Amino acid sequence: VQLVESRGDLVQPGGSLRLSCAASGYAFSFRKYDMSWYRQFPGKGREMVAVVDVNGDTKYADSVKGRFTISRDNTRDTVFLQMDNVKPDDTAVYYCHEHWLGSWGQGTQVTVSS
């Protein structure tokens, strides 16, 4: 399974950014599996940011609840992370993750700074 994430960006505090992750793979049925976004801070392990299951139900880390929204488009095999009211503490490398084989995207840098 290949996961290709959109390019991250430099965003001002309070601003917004939307990440996307397109999945592909011969035997991968995107609609049948949960999809997640994780992030990694320098020198630390990856932490779960948000999960969307096959029914579209979502879960979020407490640190992003009310600010981030995960969604999926099964017609495009793509998962999104809408990031609103971002904070400097959101600065990290963000990774897309699929729950079939456990593949990861290449990671995309999001920097929140004025």
C-alpha cells in the first residue's frame, strides 16, 4: 500500500491547513479499513492525532479535539485532516496510516509560527 501525503506548510498561529493522503495499492480496499493521522515531535515517538473508521466515525487526541477534523472520501481513496486554530505546539511531522498492513506515508512537516 502506498500513502502519499500532501505537502505541509508554515502556518501562523490561529490559522488553518488541510492535509490530504491518497492511498493506492493493488489489493487495498480503502473503504474497508480505518485510517489515521499521527504526528511526531522531534526526539519523540509518534502519537495518534485522529482516526476515522469505515463508518465515518471519528476519534481525536484530547490535544486537538474541537480544532482538527478527520474525514475520508472513499470515491477518491483519500483521507483528510483539517487543522483549524493551529498552535505552535502542533508543529510536528504528520503521518498518514492505514489499518490493513500498517503502512505509513512519507510524513509531511507542519510548522506553526509567526
